[in-house]
Amino acid sequence: MKKIVVSMALLAVVQLAVGQDVDPRFAKLEKLYQKGKYEKCAKLADKLRQKMRNEAAPYVYLSMIQFQKFDDSHSTGIKTTALKKTLKHAEKAKRNERNNNLQPYLAYFETLRKETESFGTFLLEENKQRNAEVCFEYIATLYGDTIDAYRALLLPVVEVEEVVEDIPTTPSTAPLTIEEGEVISNLPGFNRVAMIGFADELVGIPYVYGGETTKGFDCSGFTKYVYAHMGVDLPHNAHRQSKLGRKVAAAEAQAGDLIFFGSRSGNSYRTVHAGLVHANDNGQLEVIHCVSGGVSIDGSDSTSWTHYWKDRMLFVKRLVE
């Protein structure tokens, strides 16, 4: 049986990192957690959660306490339940992320990601598919990442997919693979108008974790699908896509350029979402992307763009000149 116990060395690293630069308002939470007084810490965190509804830290501590329960148990059932609670609290913390308030907890979130992927893979090997899916779905939500193990779960769906007749799913020739930092020049048949016209035909297709077919897309699955139609093969991962091509100023963005969203911390960034520039009207961008409601178009006249996406835009990347 695959080892499923979290390394205590990893937990020590997490505890050390969390102790740095914690907001003074949550110093007592930190002290209780470091002393192993998890019940008192949970009660205080729950009280602060209700009092400070837009703060991330109380949810982080509730998540870490459940993560400790996950680590302490050798029962697959108990570990599964504890991890689900861990991830639920972590997701709520992420929803309240702002002004680098999660900076002291980055080591914890990285450890959580690795352990969730490892445990999800273990569950998959144990034929506990639905619980494995929950783990992988949380990774996709929290980290904007669709891991290979989750994509493997979807392969039977891909193989029997009924293709929408008027939307070809593959280009006429084998797609080109683009390397990190590379820009493709003079790609035969590449036409931005035709590309956006093709993307427009996909509006309304639902959101599906790990999806990259007309049965459903996730964000990077959608951009991958559209670029594959134009003859370019992209990785099914928003962060990896963000490493491709060259940056262009938003004012210079063209229809079909990739656009990325997420958060920044100093010189680093975390990509959580990818889409395509749909149009650029004198610097006013319009985006076509796959969100929770499915493939849709957002721009300056939509509330979701004005109140959410606009402030989370990272940069625009051009893959084809």
C-alpha cells in the first residue's frame, strides 16, 4: 500500500513559515496552534470567522487544524473526511484573499497541494474514484491546476464524445507545440478573425473540471481547444500557458491573445485563470473565457468584469505573430 502519512518534517516547515509575519490580530490563533491547543484554536477561529467575515486567516487556521487531524490518522476514511474539511476551509480562505493577506501561509498551501495530490492519487489506486475526484477538483479550484491524474479520469468521456457537427475539434494538420517563451511566426492559416469566430461558436458550453471538449471546458481546456483548432498545441494548465509567448501591453492586445488572471506577491504571481482577448476597443478589453457558468464573453459593460476580473488581470501574452 502506498504511504499516505504526511511527513512531520513538512509540517515543521509549515509551522515555521506560518509563524512569520502573522497579522497581530491573529497572534493568539497562531500561539494556540503552535502549542498544539487545536480545540481552543478552532473555537477562537470560528468566533473570529463570524466576526470578521471578509478575513482569510480564521479559515486558514480552521483548515490547518483539520489538516493536522488528517495527518494524525491512519484510517483512510478518517483521513478522507478530514481532508475534505481541510480543503473546504482553504477554499474559503482563498475567496477572501486580498492585499497579500495569505503571504504568511504560502508554505502551508504548497504543502496542502502536494499532500492533496498524493492522497487523491492513492484514493484513485484504491478505486475510491469519487473521493479522488473531490481532491482533484479542489486542486483545480484552489490552484488553477488540472493535474494528469484528474485528466485521466475524464479519458473515457473524451473517447466516446459526440462531436458537435458544425464545430471541428481538430485542425487539418497536426498542431505545433510551443515552448516556454516562444512566439510562432508566420503560422500558415492563422487568422485572428476566424479564431474568434470559432471561439464565439463555443459560447454557452458548460464548465467542467478538467474539460477540454465540447461536452465541457475548464478555463485552460477552453484556450487549449481554440488554439488547437488554429494549429497550436497548448498545455492544459493555466499557469504553464502563462509561461508561453511574449508579454504585450493591454493597450496593444489583439483578438486571440491569451489573457491571464490571478494574484501577485512581490515579483512573483499566481495564475488562477486563463482566457482569450475577444476584442480591444482603444484599450477597453473584452474577454472570452470559460467560467463557472460556461463559455461567455465579458467586457466593460459586464458587472463581472468591472467588479471582479478587471482587478485580477495579470498580463496578456502573444503566441503567434
